[in-house]
Amino acid sequence: MTNLIVELSKFAFIILIALYTLLGYSVLTKKSQGEMKYGWKLQNLLMFFFHLLAYVVLYLQTEQIKVLIFYLFQLFMLQAVLVFCGIVYPKMNRLVLNNMCLLLAVGFIMLTRLSYDKAVRQFQMAAVALVFAMVIPVLIRKCTFLQKLPWVYGGAGLLLLTTVAVFGGSSYGAKLSLSIMGFSFQPSEFVKISFVFFAAARLSKSTAFKDVVMTTIMAALHVIVLVLSKDLGGALLFFVTYLVMLYVATKKPLYFISGLAAGSLAACVGYRLFYHVRVRVMAWSDPFLYIDKEGYQIAQSLFAIGTGGWFGMGLNQGTPNKIPVVEEDFMFSAIAEEFGGIFAICLILICVSCFLMFVNISMQIKNNFYKYTALGLGTLYGFQVFLTIGGAVKFIPSTGVTLPLVSSGGSSMMATVAMFAIIQGMYLLKEDEDLRIEKERKQNARARTKKTGAKKKARTEEKERP
């Protein structure tokens, strides 16, 4: 009976995620608020049914009651987030909120299957992050001084990265984390946000050549320190994000072309200087030639994706643990193996919809600081997804970055939840701007009507004079 349920669940998972994805795109075309709210609620039902079915399958296979208890904690947390946000922030972007909850649920499910202890740790970090995230939209709306502190953001971020480069612990050849009182965290994940705030504050203030040079020097120092720490994936994220923000703010193709040329040159230098970069390029170019050593990880990733096919092996039926560091770097491959290629494509489309919403919010905000901040955070998120999935499918060399909200990693989890909360705050600012513009339009219309009426009355009185 268990085998039958597992086999049927494969198709149920695909149907549920496909319907969820379709709703996410179709609801945006609806004009009626009632239809949109119905679509968001239907998305939530699909997500919770998918979540329940996955943990039922895991329980039937493991027969461990702790799996069901863990599920109940997750259910309570996700419900609390949706209910609380609906009450406190009724005008927040529901698609971004729903997608965040779904990606969290997918991550919890796969981590429970791969490593229960890591799943519990991920849940704890997510719970803490979500509590703090609840106040972030309020801070974004109320703290009007945020755009006045560019050098605070830049200086604090650079100091943190330098501290990691000097005192940080090494992981796979790169200095990534700091340990304080037994608690380890990865500062670069949080510096991503301060870096975007720095660039947005500077570029919104001035795009004169002198100011651009000063801003670029500070941005370059961030990237250089990351390179010296051998966190090349992080350095690439910072570099591309700044390049996109600079181009949008200045609208000068020369800056963009120069940045690409400098990045290409830096990539060639990095290939010559760093052995682990050459190893990753070798593994990417022909993983099966170096399958015994350098290419083993990517080869196992490709085996997993190929084994899963379109419909997957079934939850807990594959062998994703054969992929080294699967919980952090190759979670996409594990998902593709057990849930299937169709599910994986839908997951990509959900991530793309998040990116598109970030960019859409950026385009609609009038204030340049918030516009560039939303654009920078959207670029960070979208490019990180691209690097993770591109590395897993051998489209690009692996960079060692995580799949946001899905892969294991407490710092990445907390930083990404904060990014989503900041975006929600900026969406509320956009709504405030729209309401203010609409109010001013109505006031002007009433003033024009009143003025016209006064003129008509004056002309009438003039005609009636003897």
C-alpha cells in the first residue's frame, strides 16, 4: 500500500505544483480584486495540500512520529505568517508572500528527506527570520532617513567582509564564516543587503562621473575582499548586481561594457591565480573525464537529474545523498531526481515570477533610492538562482552558492527572508505613492471644477447686470 501511495504521489506533486505555478501567472492578468484574492487563497490550499502529502509519504516510509510533529510545527508557522501578514499588511504583494512560503515548504521537505537534523536547524532559523521580518515593512515605510547613510552601509559591509577574510573559518578552500560564542554565521549573506543599500543611496544622490568613480571604488573593494577570501561566487554576485544598478541609474552603455570587460579580465586572472577555480572549470568542461576526483560532484548531479526524468523517482526513492554537499550546493538536483523534471521546471518558473515581481515593483516606484534598492535585491535573487541551477545542470561552472529559501544554510535563509520583507515594504511604499497621487489628482480635479464653477457664476452675474 505504501508503494502505491508513493507512486501515485509523484503525479499528485506535479499536478499541484503545476496548478500553483499556473495560478501565479494567471492571477496577475485578473482585473477584479475578488478574482485575485480567490486565486491567492487557491494557491495557499494547493501549497498546504502539497506540504501535507509530502510529509504523509515521508512518515509512511520512515514510520517516525517526529516527522509528523515536525510537519505540524511547520504548518503552524506557515499559517501564522499568512494570517498575520493578511491582518497587519493587507495590501502587501500576495504573490511574493505565497512564493516565499512555498519555497520554504519545498526546502523543509527535501531537507527532512536528506537530513532531519539540518531540516530542524533550517526551521529554527526560518522561524527567527520570519519574526524579525514582520517589522521590516514598517521600518521601510517609516524610516525616511535610510537613503542618507550610504557610507555607513558601505563601511560596515566592508569591515565585516575584511573581518571574515582575516579571522574567518575556511570551508572548501574559502573563508566564509565567523564563529561567535559557538554560533557560526556567514556575514557576506547580510552584506549583500547593505551593499545594495549603499549603491542605491549613492546612485540616487548623484550619477556625476566623480561620484560614480567613488561609488565604484567602494563596490570594487567589496569584490576584492571577497576574492581574497576565495568566495568567488559571492564576488560574482556583488559584481553583477552593482553593474546592473549602475547601468540602470546612469543609462550609459559605456559603463556596462567597461564593467563586462573588467569582469572578463578578472575571470581570466582568477583562473590563473586560484587552483580551485581551475578545478571547477575542469569539472564543468568534462565532468566524466575527471569523474574520480574533480568532476565527481557535477557528474552525480547530472546522474540524479537524468535518473529522475520527467516524473521523478518518488519522494525518498532516489539517491541524492551520493551528491557531495547536496543540501547546500545541489538541492535543485535532489529535487529534480525525486520530484521530476516537470516539478523542477515549475520551481524555476516560481523563482522567475519572484524575480519579475521584484523588477516590476522597482519600475513602478518613483523614489530613485527605493527603485534602485528593489532592482538590486531583485538582481541578487535572480542571479543567485541562475548560478545555483546553472551549476547543477552544467550550464555554467559551479559557484557554490545556495538556492534561496530552499537549500540548507541559516545565514542565507535569514538574509533572503529579510530581502523578501524589504521588497514587501517597498511594495507598500508604491501603494502609498499610488494613493497619494490619486488623492492629489482628485483634489486638483475638485479645484479645477470649483474654479470653473466660479468663473461660470461670475459670467452669469455679469450678464444679469442692467
